[in-house]
Amino acid sequence: MKKKSMAAKVEEYIRFRRDHGTSICRSLEYDLKSFGKFADTHDYGRPLTVKLALKWATQRNCSRRRKIQLLNHLNSLAKYLIIDEPRTQLIPPILGSYPRWQARKEPYIFSIDEIVLLMKKAESVPVTKGYHITLSTIIGVLACTGLRIGEVIRLEKKDVDLDRRLLIVRDSKNRPSRLIPFDETMATKLKEYEEYRNLKFSYSECDNFFVNKSGKVLVYQNISKSWRNILRKTAIGKNHRCRPRMHDLRHTFACRHLLRTNEQNLDMDIAIHSLSVYLGHTTLRETYWYVTAIPELMQICSKRFETHVAISRKKEKK
């Protein structure tokens, strides 16, 4: 019986995932096909083994984090292949993991005043001319909802329900669609932007809610360029270890949510769970990734610990 090539097995795995309703990102598909070619060149007809996986990942001239990502990609393939090929070896967790603190860039938590300044500056920086209102509104949406920038860019007209004050985020990161409620202030701003968009780009056939200065789909690279220019003009975060990112507005949203929960004296555990659903996470671990030890939150933790100690001491005396 003729042995099946690894490249053919990879194609079979990709087709299997798609046939069962699981999308596969381009980077994963590219990496798996790359491994298939490598395996057929160096060890044709042999099963996927840890030795072969390490040989493929380490021959790449890339960072340690990227090599670990490659091994993780192979592990998903190995779990599929081991059903028909018992000699297939799964990648041990120790090889496909890294300390979270090493991979996490320290986020910048924006103050309310800084967010307002960013929105105002977005309307005046030369590089944003032509879609300054678009950029300013997007910054406001990121700050108010904690959405990912990609989710905001992909919003279509039908996904923005101003009457019910809801955003519909569809198929983000291969996860179910979710509803994002927003308040009246944001509804007013989105209404203003909708009127501006319909007036200025009445000729546009683009279905996206946010458009560029030509009335077409926004490109992340262009928004990112404008964001960097705004930061330079405002000098926000200039002394921070890492340059503030748009994604840090998502971190900021998570931290502000917990602060409001404490101010309103609500249950923190319920608040964390609600935040996890709102952000579109499948596990609480993903949500805790966004919680940063800002002074205000540390003060809350300190007071709670002091209260716990005081209650414990009273119980001991009784």
C-alpha cells in the first residue's frame, strides 16, 4: 500500500475542519502546509513525531515565541492524525507553552481625559484628513465597548442597531456572534457619524459602517499609522515601557469595568463573568489577561484583604 504524503494529510486535515464548520486562519494553514512539505522532504511516509516537529520549528530563523506557536499549530494536526496513525506523537505541553508574563506586553491604561484628548486630536492631525471623524468615532467605540479594532473595522451597517442601541459582532475569532449594548451617549455619536457618512459618501456601495476617506473598506495599516501620529502629537504614554496600542483601550475597558463594579458595590465574581461574555471570551483565563494591576485596583484588593483579616481575627477571639 502506497504511503500517503504528509502534504496530503495536511490538506485532508484542513478540509476536515472546514467541512465541520471550523474556519482556519491563513497563518495556521500556511504553517501546516509548510510542515507538510518539510516532512515529505526530510522523512517521507513517516508519522508526525516530536523529533520531526522540533527539527522543523527550530530550523526557522524566528523568535522563540514564534517557534512555540509553530509547535502549537502542529499539535492540532497531531491530534487529528493519531486517530489513524497510532505512531503519531503529540507535542508535550512543556514544548508548546511559555510563561505568560514573558509574552505579555505591559498595557497602557488610559485615563478618561486621555481618551477625550485622543478623540479631539484625531479630528485635527493632518494625516487623518478625509476620515478624521471616522477615526475619532472609532477611538470612542473602542473605549466604550472594549471591542477589538478588527471587530470594529468589520462592522457592517446591519450590525449597528441605533434604535435598540446594540452592536452585533459576527464570527470573531471563530466564535459565536455576540450582542454589544451601548449607552445613549455613544448612540448619539454613532448617529452623528451615520449622518456624516450618508451625506459625504452617498455614492458608496460599501456595506461597512466605518469607511475610509474614499468611502471604501478601512485598512488596519492605515488606521495604525494615524494612531501612531496621534500619539506623537499628544505625547500620551511617551514615558511608558511600550508604546500605547489601540488594543490597550480594551485593557482599559476591562479595568474600568472592575472599578465601576467596586464603586457600585456589586459582586466582583459576577462582574468578571459578565465581562468575559461581553469581551467574547470562552474562558475566564482570557479575561484575566486583560486585568492590569493599576493603583486603583490594587487599592481595592488591599482594602478587601484588610477587611478579610479583620473578620478572621474577630472570629479567632470568639
